[in-house]
Amino acid sequence: MGVSMNVRTAVVPAAGLGTRFLPTTKVVPKELLPVVDTPAIEYVAAEAAQAGAQRLVLVVSPGKESVATYFDPTPDLEAELRGRDKDALLDKVRRAPELIRAEVALQDKPLGLGHAVGCAEPLLDDSDDAVAVLLPDDLVLPAGVLSTMAAVRQRYGGSVLCAFDVPREQVSAYGVFTVDGTEEEDVKRVLGMVEKPAPEAAPSTLAAAGRYLLDRAVFGALHRIVPGAGGELQLTDAIALLIDDGHPVHVVVHRGVRHDLGNPAGLLRASVDFALRDPEMGPELRSWLRDRVE
């Protein structure tokens, strides 16, 4: 196929106002809200870096540039922690700046996910034959699905998306894929996609999961699609156009867990899940929860 395994650039659409988290998001971008003690955006950056990405293009609205600032070194704070022998905290503070280089692309108006991804195009160079797109509201566990997707792209070419197999009664909350099988059980060829179908009308139970590995051709498709409801450009419309053009699109079915960090209840569930796994916090929290629930 002559397709590179390397994904140099990861695009993270982070321009939303975070209205479900108001009033906090008046001053704190939703992507910096913590899962236990680590902002959601750091988990996404770590996932991208694990797949080989060297830079994170954060697509933000004006006023949300602090999401990128989180990845800047903080020499004064580091010196203070070093002077106090707080090595464990120093490691935590250094983690994000050492993970990946963050850059900002501005999205002036909320014109859809397709438009947000398109805002990153001017920052790409000739070596970016594909880009990873990670939606920060989706925390996909265990980490590593992007590396699997890159391997699938190397075998089949084109673009590769991530899907979860969800119970049929829940499909109306998601974009659902129409698929055909391949020789691999958890890799399907995508024939189309339906947004939020009724359970009885859904073409499958494979739901989109906020992880995309998109061939550079997607930007040409984004220039060709027409705006839908609310003047928004939808990424799924661009992917549908690629499929119509005969461009290979596959999904990797990820057997794991997804946390939806886009609403307070989902963020709380993710925090509890992570805290229960923490060797220091976990046992005490588990005991407290048991008593509280009873």
C-alpha cells in the first residue's frame, strides 16, 4: 500500500463552550476539568503520543487558548517543587509538556466537527499523509486503539475509524456504521453511516467512538461537502463522500470501555472508575462508597 504507519499530527477539536458544565466553564475550559487529578486533555495527548504523534493541534474557539497553555513548561513551579523535594509532584507537572508539542488552530464559529477538523489543514505539511482526530469527550480504554488503527491503515490503506459494539437499544444515541466483513473479526469495511438511527432501523450495533485516522484526502472532501442543519459541516458527510469515491474506509471494533466526559455524570463516573483503580485512593474510596450506597 505504501502507507506510513506513522501519524505525526493529532487533531483535537476543543472549541465547544462546555455549556453542560456551566458555571465552571465560564473560566475553565471543559478539556481542563480533571478526571481525579489529571485533565481530560492530557489523557487524549498521551494516547496520541503513544501512537507516535509528535504534535497536537488543538482546535479552539477564541478565549480557549489556555487548553494549549497547559502543555507549556512551568519553570517557576518546577523550581519550587524541586526545592521542596516534591519529586512525585514535579513528575506530574512535567508530564504534559514532555508528552507532545501543542499548537492552536482557531475556529471562530461553531460550524460542526467537519469544519473544526478543516481548521487544522493550514498547519499540516507534506509529510502528513494522514491525521489522527481524537474527540476529547471520549475517553477510550484501554489506550492503544490508535496504534491498532494505524496498523489497519497500513494493511488496507485509506481511512480507519473506531467503533464500539453497543446494545441495540442504545444505538439511537450514536452514529452507527453499515459494514461488510473482512478476514479479521474486529476489522470491518465501512459502506456507510447513519446518525442516531431508531434501534429497529439501525444497520448494525457498531457505534462511532470519537477516534479517527483520516487519510489526507479527507480535506479535499471537506471542501466539497455542503453545510447541513445550522450551517454545520459534518465530518460524517466528508467520510461518506470518500466512500462514494471508492476510498477505502474501515472500522476497528474496540473491545474496551468508553467514558463520555462531555457531561457531569460521565466525568464523575470516569473519576470514580480511575480513583478505584488507584492503589492509594482505591481501597478507602471503595469502602466509603459501599457504606454510602448501603
